[in-house]
Amino acid sequence: MNKALFPDLIINGETVAHADIAAETQNHSGPKDKPGIAWRKAAHALAVRALLLQEARRRQMKAESRELSPGRFETEEEAQIRGLLEAEIDVDTPSESDVHEVWARDPERFRAPPLWEVSHILLACDPRDEAARETARTHADQLAARATSGKEDFAMLAREHSDCGSSANGGQLGQMSPGDAVPEFEAALRQMTDSEVSASPVLSRHGWHIIRLNAVAYGDTLPFEAVRSQIATAMEKAAWARASRLFVGRLMSAAEIAGLPERPE
């Protein structure tokens, strides 16, 4: 990133290297034609990290590294920051009445998972290969138009054109629950109704899918007892996030910061 566009980031006299910000950008999204957005997000993330680490050191925080996953442990700095946040932020466990109030506000939000009866036609391709992806898309668009016309049998189209092993069964995938399909496929299912065929092909890592939702069974509304723990956990996490933002805000207000670009929305 051009240093003329983004001057050195200095937090209480400590310079955050441009190379560190550049490395951090891989963890932040932004339009390909606007790399400055990811850079600004990365700069803010490292500014917050620097402030927390400085405060942890000022307080001489000591914390043992925890195992994050099998064989992967926190760094010393990560442990110090965690220790600081644990010492600073203490949120109350929500009361039974508060948790019940959240549930009672809209019980319909808390349902058992749906069950989908699904068929599809797959036009396989490597989505990273632009030429192959667009060639398959053209074919998929044609098949989608035929499948939604009401003039041709979906199962027959699947037998003749699908690259999935399910083609032998007319494209039938059977019953599916959340988590059974790739995210793009599931997202499309959640927008569809009984007997609907996707008007536009859906791209996943496997290629283009023309999806037919044969039937859907929506889960029943769950009673309060079944979701109490889930709601309480979500409320605690939200309270912790609010408290941590306030804490970071106080550190920023008291800090001497130079070169921090405006935070993108």
C-alpha cells in the first residue's frame, strides 16, 4: 500500500509497521477495486490490538497460554490481551425473566430445523476457472429456463444433463437438513417454496446447480425450556461485546494516535 496514501500508524509513540497492516488485510473484506477499505479495516484492528497490548503491559498482566485447538496455543501477547479483557469486563448472567422476555417477544424465531426434499441438476466446473465457469453457466441458464417453463420434466432433464451421481434417480438428493449442503445451496433452499425450481443457477465449489425444492417441512416453534440456554448465551455474548467496545473506546480516547485512517462502514 502506498505510504503517501496511508502515513505511519503510531499508537502512543509505538509505530505499527506497514508490513504488519498489509499482512492483516487478508483477514478483512473489501471490494477488489478498492483495496484501501481492507487496509483501513486492518489498520483499525491493529490499532485496537496495540492499545490492548499496551494496557496489558502497563498493568503487568500475566496469563498462561491456552490451547485454542489441538496443538495450537495462544501467543504470549494473545494471552496477555485475553487476561486484560477477562479482568476488565464482567457481564452479569441474564435473569430468567429477561431471557423469557426475549423469547416471548417473538417465539416464531425459535424453531426446530426445517427438512427439505430436494432434487438438482449439476453442471460441474471449477469456479476458479473463469472460462469453464462461464461455459457451464451458459448451459445452466438454458437448463434453468427449460426446467422452469413447465413444459419439461425436471427428472428427465437431470437424467440427461446432470453431472451428479443423483442423475440416475432424476436428480433426487432425498431429505436434507441445515448443514447437509454447501452454504450457497442451503441459502437458496431457504428462499424457496414447495415445488419451486430455482430460476437462476446457483454457483458452489462443485459448479452450477439448478435446484428443485420438492417439499419442505418447517420445524415447530420450540418451547422456552428448549431454547433458554441458547438465548442466555447469546445475550451474554452481546453484553460482552458492548462492554468490550466501550472499554476500547475509552482506551482510544485517552491515547495519542497518529495516522489512523477513517474507519470504513
